[in-house]
Amino acid sequence: MRIFLSYRHEDSSAWAGRMHDSLASKLGQENVFQDVAAVRPGQDFTSAIEGALGRSDATLAVIGPRWLTATSADGLRHLADEHDHVRAELSAALRLGGLIVPVLVGRATMPRPEQLPDDLKPLALLQAVTLRDESWSRDFEDLFDALRVESSPARTRRMLLATFAVLVVVAVLAVVALLVRSDGDDGSSTDRATTPPTDAGPATTFDPSSEKPQCPAPAVSDEWDVLTASGSDEIEGSDAAIARVAIDAHSLPGEGGSAWDVVLRIDYTALADWYQSQAWWNYQLIAGGLTFDPRCFSVTGGKRDVCCGEVSEVLVAFDSSVDPTDGAALLINAGGSGTLGRFELTAS
């Protein structure tokens, strides 16, 4: 079985990286195509993607909290751009008619047909699978089992039904639009929307903002527990190390021992020959089987975008409901590349 992973880098890199590692452990690295990891420098992106889709048995469309609403620097929704790589991947997958499974992560919800460009509307009618951080292993096993038992006739029949339903909806909307115009509106009104809205409605139950508050410099004292990061200091890609990190971690229990403040200083060295961006969603803390997002994030030294041996100095803090001195782990998505590093944190 060969799997193609489609995801938006600024939306779901960390989740896609976890999926890639889980799938690769079952199917082998060569049977999981992830664009950043598999397209080599100098290789034509479009040709590589189309070739991978043609060789794949299934496409997993990873949809996170910002998949629908992510915009470019000029405020245009990425999905409104016909050259957007995610739109191009899924449009090609729909044309080929293979198995496509939307995978919801980060508490995202499925987009509605009217929120999608015409070539992606069939996607909204497909049955989605949800992967939750708190039950990731169980949810992933359910997804993998479903992929293995899905039959080709069932896939073809489902895609034909979905496409037919969307064509009917589009035809009805076209007739309604013609009737409205025939009622005296020539379509030249200046207050009519000419571009897709940058916010097409809520896609998640939490704030999908790309920014977190800046972390203040922590007043580390003898009251803080020192946490040691064990294991290799390098984040490994498919062929070579992508990044090297040095982690200085501390934990401070709150009153009554019901909450812990976890603060980490991280020196992040980019080793690959492409730029890697630092953002709060590149970091997650796992303790007691629970996953915690940062409460604040700062680039305190170097640059946010680093490449080729450059270093970013990062300060990131978490509020944990579990004592991290009993054992915790820091997940680092290597600069948005989708490759995860896991570093075990233990009390010194």
C-alpha cells in the first residue's frame, strides 16, 4: 500500500509529521509520500506530485485549524489561488478518482461545499476521520485498518456518487443565479463580492491564530526543578539530520501541586539546505499522555527563518496539568518540515 499525504505546512506540519512516522513504521519510508521530504532540490514539484499521486493507493488530506482560512501576505485565501499546492494536489487526486480520506486534526471540522473552489467541492462530501492528540494511537490504528479493507469498487462508486451530487448542486445554483439576474439585476452592482472572503467561517473550536504572546524572561531560581533532555540532539530526516537542538528546561509547581509551569530555552540549528521557520506550533509538550500547546513563544536570538547552519534561540513555555518531573517529552517539528524530533525530559 502506498499513501500520499497532502497537508498545508503552516496549518498541520506537526500532525502530518506524526502521521508520516506512524505510516512509515507500518509500510516503509518508500511507501509514504510527503512533499517536503520526497521532492529533491532541482526536481519539478508538479511532476513529482502528480507522479506520486498516480502511484498511490490512497490520499490522506490532512485538515487542521487553518487549512481553510490560511492566507497569503496580501490577504488572499490560499485555496482561492489555482496554483496553491494543496489545491493542486487534491484537485489532481479527485480527478484520478482514487481513495481520498480527509483527516481532521487539531479539533478542525470539515469544510462545507460552498467554502471550497469548484474543483475541490467533492472533497466536502467525503467521510472524514478524526485524529485526536489524546487518543492518537487508537485513532490512527482505526484509520489504518480502514485503509487496508477499503475496496476499489467501493471507492469508485463513492467518488462517482459524490461527484454527481456536487454537479447537481452546482447546476441548481447556476439556475438560481440566472433567475436572479433575469429579475432586473445585470450583475454590475459594485457591492457584490468579487473575491473569496479571507475568513470563510469557523473551522475549529479553538483560536487558530498563528501568534502566541511573547514569553517574558523567566526568573529561574532554586525553586525550579531542572529537566534534562535525553537522547540524540539531532532531528533526523529521511536521509540526514535536519536540525540540531540544545534544550535547557525548567519546571515550577504551582500552589497545591495542581499545575506546573514548564519553561524551555532552545538553541535550534538548521542543518538542511532550505529555510526553516520558527513558530509556536513547532513545539508541543507531552506529559501523562496529554498534549499541551505553548502558552507563549519568543525568538530571543538569531533569526526566525534559518538555513544552512544558522541558529535560532527560542523561548517557549507551557502550562501543564501533569507533573513533568515524573516524565515528559518535547516534540519539535523541524522548522515546519513535517519531521518530528522527540526529546524525553526527566528531572535531574
